[in-house]
Amino acid sequence: MTYSYSTNAVHGNFKEREAFGAVIQPVYNSTTYIQPELGKTQKYEYGRGSNPTRLALEQFLANLEGAETVYAFSSGMAATTAALSLFKTGDKVLFNNNMYGGTFRYISRVFPNQGISYEIIDDFNTFNFDTVGDDVKAVFIETPSNPLLYVSDLKKASAAAHKKGLLVIVDNTFMTSFFQKPLELGADIVVCSTTKYYGGHSDIIGGFTATNSPDIANRLKVLQNTLGAVPSPDDCFLLQRSIKTMPLRLQRQTYNTEQIIKFLSSQKAIEKLFYPTLIPEQRSIQEAQSSGSGAVFSLILKDTYNPSVFVASLKLFDLAVSLGAVESLVCHPATMTHESFTSELRLRAGITDNLIRFSVGIEDADDLISDLSAALKEAGK
Ligand SMILES: *Cc1c(COP(=O)(O)O)cnc(C)c1O
């Protein structure tokens, strides 16, 4: 019997019942495990290498991702670091132009020390993979992208990249496997920050890698143990609790976002709106590869509206980085989430100084719309 995502999100980690029949997974805080005798080990030895609570989380996530192997990390960046540690001196990796700020910080600050190079690609949908050199070993795609919600066709890009023998890594943080399963679309590795939708309550920093390749899984396992950025058993427990409500939260957050997009589309204060379904070409890619568009959108106000007054007038959207949690947030990418970008790259990617990004929570949609409406009026005074 196969169950739907929402059912697996509640029951998926109970393949093996806990010893006392507890309905939730217990937390094993022990850092070390007794060896029965010299030269003989059991399933668990040392907490960095493996931990029962972490393994329960990893199996729970693997079931939801449709992945053979998931490894949990102490942050999304730790998962990205592990995936990018598969490369060596002389290798080159391709990235899309608006990516998570921390990912750009990594490739601009850490890659040079390792002799690994990168190239920023403006549009993977039109990129000719036949032009890449032998040094190019992988593509790293974020779709929809952060903060401009640009949609890349994962099936098409993966097929073209594989033809050239490249590894395909997808940062699926904005969608989660509830809406989008990159491994089914051709990706070799998914990286994800669970700090966002999986955690969903602004109280856990975490991440994971997912893959169906036994060879990649073996290499990532070594990196998880060696780099050592593993989540605590308590965080693994809390994340399992959070995931059970993720489908409900994402449905509500996405519904709210769609209502807000409808409202903002008719507002004369708005110069430009960014959401995956607003441009027909982008919409058809998004609908083919995902079952929803998520709860992040960005906008630019017309010149006659003051963005600072707009943001300051919002009462339900807290001014803070991050996204995906139950509370709505607003941020200014140029100074908050994408300050690691060079000003040239920000300009090239379209992350202008007047761009404002929103993460929509689970509040009442009408309340959020009233709040936005009142703030727009203030900003236009
Ligand atoms: C937040 C985020 C990350 C990094 O995750 P952390 O848990 O903050 O380390 C990576 N990619 C995307 C798209 C993100 O939004």
C-alpha cells in the first residue's frame, strides 16, 4: 500500500516501532555506545557518526523525498558544504545568478582556497550545455530562485547536464518535497534547509542531502562524519514533530500567498511582482514540475511609493531574514539576505535596491491583505 504525502508525513517514520510502543520517536542523547567486546561493534558507536534519533529523522525524510539516502546536517549551509565538498582542485561548478546569499558566500570565499572555480549562468532554460568545458563537473540549481522566484526547467537542464557528464545538484528549500521532487526530475543530489518549511516555526536550524546514488551516498556519509556538522538529537526530534504539520502549513501558506498575489496584482502602487506563476512561460514550467508555488514572493513599488515607509507600516510582517515559518516576514534582499553578493552580481541578477521579499505565514489571509493595503496607503502619502 502506498500512501499520500500527508499520510507519510504523520506515519512515515514508524516502520520500526519503538521498544516500549511509544507513538513518537524517543530522543537518544547518548554520545557514545558500549562495544560488547574488543573488536566488536554494534549499530551505533559514536554520536557524530550515527545516532538513533538522527537515523529516525533521516529515514523519515528519505521516505518523503522519495530518496534512497538522506543525511541530516546542522544547517542548510552544512548540507550545501557537504555537497560542494565532492569537488576538487581544477573542477568548476555552474550556478544560477540569483541564489541563496550563503551559497554565493561559500563559492566566492571558500572555493578559491580549494582551487575550485564557478561560473554564474543567467538562465539555465536557455543555456547551451554543449558549450561547457571539460573542467565543468556539476550544475547547482535553485528553483524557484531566491529572491526573484525564477523557475528553471529541472527535467530539461538535468538531461542536458547529464549528456555532458555533469552532476546535478538542486537546492529545493523553497519547494520542499511536498511540492517538488528534483530526484524524480533528474537531479543527482537534493540539498535543503530544514530551517525553513520543514521546521516551520523559526526554532530549528537544520538541513539535509538526499540522493538515490549509492556511490554519492557513501561519499556524503564520509563527509557528514568528517565535516562533523551534525544536528543534535533534540533538533532531530523537534524536526520530526514539525514535519507532521508541514503539508497543512504549506497548503495554508500557499493559499494565503495566492490571495495576496491576486490582491497586489490589482494595486496601482506595484511596479513589479515576482512569483513563479505570473509569467505564462514560467508558469508552465512550474506547473509541470511542481504541485504548488510556495509562499515566498517579491515586489518592487512604483517610484512614488516609499519602500521604507511601506515596510515600517506593516504590522503583521516582521522585518527579518529567513522564510517558511508560520509567521509572515518581510525583508530587503539587497542589504539583508544578499549582502554577500557583489553589487555587480546583484545588478546582473536583478536584485535591485527597491526589491522587497515576503515570506507568507499561516495567519488569516484577509488580515494579511488588510495589513498590506494599509501599508501601501501610508507609503503613497
Ligand atoms: C536558508 C537557505 C539556505 C541555508 O540554510 P541554513 O539552514 O540557513 O543554513 C540554503 N538555501 C536556501 C534557498 C535557503 O533559503
